[in-house]
Amino acid sequence: MSEIFHDTGAPAGRPEAPRSTRWIRWTVLVILVVPALWAASGLGISMQRILEAPADMWKIIRAMYPPDFSYNQVFERTLPKVMESLYIAWIGTMVGAFFSFILSFGAAKNLSPRWLTFVIRNLFNAIRAFPELLLAFIFLPIFGLGAWTGTLAIGLHSIGTLGKLSSEVIEGIDPGPLEAIHSAGGRWPSVMRFGVLPQVLPTIVAYWLYRFEINLRVSAFLGVIGAGGVGAELVSQLRFRNFQAAGTVLLVTIVVVLIIDTVSSMIRRRIIAGKAGEEGPTELFEEPAAVGVL
Amino acid sequence: MIEFKNASVTYRGGVRALRNINLTIHDGEFIVIVGLSGAGKSTLLRAVNGLVPVTEGSVVVDGKEVAGASPADLREIRSHVGLIFQTFNLVLRTSVLNNVLMGRLSKVPLWRSTLGMWPEEDREIAMQSLERVGIVEKAYVRASNLSGGQQQRVGIARALAQEPKVLLADEPVASLDPVTSHIVMRDLQRINRELGITTFINLHFLDLARAYGKRMVGLRAGELVYDGDISDVSDETFREIYGRAITPDDIMEIKG
Amino acid sequence: MSEGVRPARPKKSIVPYFVAAAVLAFTVFAARQVGFSLSQIANNFDTARDFIGRFFPPDWGWAKENVPGPMIETIQIAILASIIGCTFALPVAFWASKLTANNRWVYYIDKWFLNVIRTIPDIFWAMLFVTGVGLGAFAGVLALIMFSFSIMGKLLSETIDSADPGPLEAARSTGAGHTQAVQAAVLPQVLPNYVAYALYIFELDIRASTVLGLVGAGGIGRVLEAQRSFFRFDRVMAVVVVIFVIVFLIEQVSVFVRRRLV
């Protein structure tokens, strides 16, 4: 054996190994593999199809190269539509931010009565359950084709997601400063202005920006059903199998989204870092419970 | 045997953490290193197992050159050198035993450590390490449930599980209270005596250095300014090494 | 009396005002571009009300026969995609973190790769895959695999970035290889987060998969589209309600489990 460890005699005092560890590993494996197999067979996905898929996709990707960089395609067809998606995302986020901000105070357990928080929270949950595409789908017959429908769909959904997040931020504030202001004789406008808002605004605004990043992607595809934006352009190019033009659409979308993402991340980082002077995390989701943003 | 020959470490940005260190340590010695914060103690320690590479000169551990060693050689050298940290560096989420088993990582293939299927021999060594530091009964307890002193002993057990030839300790008791500090220092002393492992300890507190050290090395601004037997050390020696008068912060327990 | 010198009052920067003005201008411009019109909502209120009447009452009879099948398909798509996507994302996330990437190149390439995949919306992926492998659920699964993979990659790699580097240093100092050290020292730290993110991504996948069918990628979406094209809004409503209930239930379960993980 080893030089250092000789037989120290009967291992007295050693605790028993707990049963659970072996168990857990197998259970986890089962939880993962069984549903996957059930799903795969239910969908009719065989190994053969899986193996053929990369080749099929490669055909398409090759067909997209080189992308159609003609003036017409880029500047007259694609770019305006991408900008339209941008406007939709922007206004949609603003609408969502505005209403969610107001409502979130009503949903915060530390600031509002129980019945109110109950109503508003469930309102948020109800809205959040609908993917934006579904909302746009429902709004189409009512508001017609076009950017406004998409904006409304995004705006409404954002109220739900931002509302939930904002109310959680508000609930997480330090009550200390509020007490201090109260005891110094301040009434609730002062409490809000000096106690609540400075604590919550940086994080909430950061969430708005993050939501904007996501809404940009959403507005890109809402066009697929005619609710404005670049989605419609992609659909038509794919339908007519103009793969090079489709490639252009994708590329321009990717570039614009990347730019917005980068700028937005930078701003978010600076907002969070400036909060109470702490070197804040760039990662907004530290708690799994807070991971309800997307 | 560990040998520093004209070893220097210059960090990016120009900071010279170690200047021209010449030091020879024989097998089984028990050495304490003292010096102000920033004098290069941590760097000296980490130069032994290559966590901080020397930028000039050489460091030879047991006949193997650390400076410029290939990744594979470096891993080989490190597997024989155990490092104990001031902040313990345990994986708090997992059990004590799993933490100690980390000392055996270099001896088992990747698939075994990933799936947690450690060979019986390695488990035995881990258990015996825990017995040697006297906390085997906590083997299956989550590491975060232990006190600071207990966590440090797990850290020592982890290093022991490597079956090392050299034990390095970077301010091992700086985060512990006086009573626990003495327990840990005594453990390290005992391990050195019973197992003959060369032991190299950075200490912040001068009274501890005097109480436990056998040979003392003093660093100031990256240079070796003292190297001698502990019995020859006086307050004056410390003043020279530190370059200033001794303050209460340098002593763990104020008498009187 | 304190003898300190009073500091000069910090200069009020004019930049924030510029920024605010620019933002406002852009907002107004954008609003006009999208056809922002409150009056339209008000004017069309009656028309809207009539329309909404056509959604009720939902056609449950038809729904009983025609909804469960596609709905199950939707759920299956989400399950398969989250499991596969999240599994592949695990190693990728480690390569995308400064703390655990093997070297600079791996880090930069991986991060760039994840970012690009993330920029493409899931619906676009669905359209691409439909074009490539044909209509149906397979395209949907592939699309959501990309979706899940990219989200998990980003979330997990950011969590890894803020993990405690101490145990990793300890693992390295025992002579362990890079992957071994990362797996022993960092993986246990982020595992609870990984599971929580996976559950969350499953929620997202369920939502996304309900509408994938609108572009032909399988699931309940195609039923929605079909009924809409027949102007059977009462049936559309039935489907919408079912979707809502299922999404809501799954979300409650997911939140419950995630809370217990923390």
C-alpha cells in the first residue's frame, strides 16, 4: 500500500455511508432518459432522421452563401423591416415598462394590501402565460395586420413579465431607509422618492433593457404572421426558396440584434455597478426564483 | 528536497514579488516563513508547485525542475505537493469525504472522479487522512456545516490524501481563533514528525512562528533576509525582517 | 470644530439630459412608425367587442376530440428539446466562462458561438429547420434545441463566472488535470443553478412550442392556424384556454420545485 498510511487497525469510529447518494444518481438518469425516449417515439423521431438532419441543414446553409447583398435586398427590403422590428420592440417595451411599473407597486407584498397583491400578481401570471406570438395571433383579427398589432402583443406580454420582476425587486428592498424617512417625519411621497425608488430603479431599469433585448427578437418573428417586422420578409424569401436573400435577412437581423445586445449590456452593467456604489454582478439572475425574465 | 536557485517572480505590470531567492530545504524539515503582507510569502509558496511560475532562475522539487515544466510534468510534481489554504477552499456544497477525495484526483481517471466511482483503495486513504486529523466521524457531513477549524482540518486531510512528500500551508490559521490555531499548528507539527513530510508554513503571527517553527525564513519585499534556526530568533530579528517595530497586530495572543 | 476643507460641488453633467431628450425623440419617432394609435383602439372598440364575441363560447365539443393529440405533441417537443439542449449546453457553458475555459481561444470562440445562436429567435430557427428537414415536429424539436442550448449556455456560463475560484485552485494544486479539477471543484457549486435553469428553460420551451406550429414545426400551433383560417374563433378560443391552463400548471410546478432547490 502506501508509505504514509499503514493499516491503523480496525476502522473504529467511521460513520456509515448514507444510502441516498447511489439512489439519487440512478433516479436522475431515469427522470431524464424515460421522458426523452417517450417523447422521441411519440414524435416519430428515429435515429435515422437525426443522422440525416445535419446533411439536410448543410444543404440549406450552403444555398445561402453568398448572401444577397444587393442594394435592393439589403436597403429596400430588409433593413427597413428590421428597423420596423426595432421600433415595435422599443414601443412595446416602453408600454410594458410604463404599465408594469405602476402596477408592480400594487403587487408588492411589502407595500400593498393582500387582496390587491393577489389580484395584480395573478393578472401578471395570466398575461405571462401567453406567448407573444399567441397574443399577436389573437389580436390580428381585431387590430389588423401590421406593426401596431405586434406592438400591442409585445406590450401586453411585457407588462406581465416586467410586472412580476419589478414587484419582486420592490419586495426585496431594505426597509431600513423607509423607517428612517418615516421617523424623520416624511410622508409617503418622500418615502417613495428617497426610500423606495433609489433602491429599486437601477435594477428595474436594467430589467427593462434586458426585456428590450428579448423583445427585439420577438418582434423579429412576429412578422411571420403579419404583425410587422422582418419576419414576413424571411417567410417570403424562404417560401420562394430565395436562399441567398433569406441569408441576407438572417445576417442583417443577427448583426442588428448583436449591436443592440452589446449596447444594452454595457448600459445595464453601468447601471447595476453604480447602484449603491457596489461592484454589482453583470448577471442579473442570481436566484433561480428570479429567473422568470425571459 | 526543494531548492530555489536565483529564483525571481515578476508579475505582469512589473511588480517584483520575489527577487533572487536562494533557498535549500531538506527532506523532513519544518519551516516557517514570516514577512509583512506583500513581502512575497504566498508567491514563494506557490512557486514550489508552479501555481505561480518563476520568471527567472529555477525551482527544483525532488529532482524535478518546476520552472518551464510541461503541463504533464507540472501535474506530476503537484501530485506530490499538498497545499493548505488560508480560506480552506473546500467545496462547501458537498461532503467532507468528497472534499478529501479531491486529493486523489491525480491518481484516478476522469470518468471515475466524474461519476464518483472511486476505487476502494482511494476511499481508504481518504478515510485514513480524516482519521489522522481526528474528524473522521464527519466524513459524510456537508462541508458547509463545519466550523472554521474543522474545515481547515479537512483541508489538511485533503492534502494528506495526496500522500505528499511536501506540505505547503499558506497562512493556515489566519482565519481561525487562537485556540483552534494552536490545535491546527500542533496537527501540522505532528504530521511532520510522524510522517516525515517536509512542511513549509507561511505565518502571519510572530508568536506562533516562534512557538512552532524549527527553522525560520524571513522575507522582505521579495528578498530573503533571514534564514536560521528558531532558537536564534529574537524580537530584534523580527524588527529587521519587518523593517519596522512590532505591533500588536503581529501577535496572536497578547499576554498580560 | 472640524478643520476640513469643503469639497467643491460636483459639476452637474449635461449628458443625462441629452440622453433623455434623444430617447424621447426616438420614442416619438418609433411610435409614429408603428402606427401608435390610442384613438384607433377607442374607435374600434365596438368592432373589437363584436369580434371578441366570436371567440365565445369556446367550442369544447370539437376541442375534446382535436386538441389532446396535438397538445401532447407540443409537450413532447418541449421535453425532448429541453433535455437534449440543456445536456449539450453543460460542457459548452464551462468553455464559455473565463474561470473554467481551457484557454483563451476556446473561451472567445465559444462565447461568440453562443452569442450568435442566441440572436436568432426560436421561430426563425423553426423556419430554417422546416425548410431543411421538412414540416413537422422534428423541425420544432431541432429549433427548440438551439433555443434551449443557447439560453442555458449563457445563464450557466454567467453563473460559473461568479463561482468561488478557491476550490478550483485547490484542485489544481493536487495535480488534477483541468477537466478533472473543474468537475470536482466548480461543477458541484453550480449544479443547483443548472437544475433550476433547466426547469425554467423547460417552461420556456413549452410556451415556445405551442406557437411553433404556426410556421409548420409541429404541435398545437397548426391546429390554431387551421381554425383561424376557417374563421372558427370559438375553436381558437378553446385551444387558447387549454394552452393557458397547461402552461400555467407547468409553470406552478416548475416554480415550486425551483424554490425548493434554493
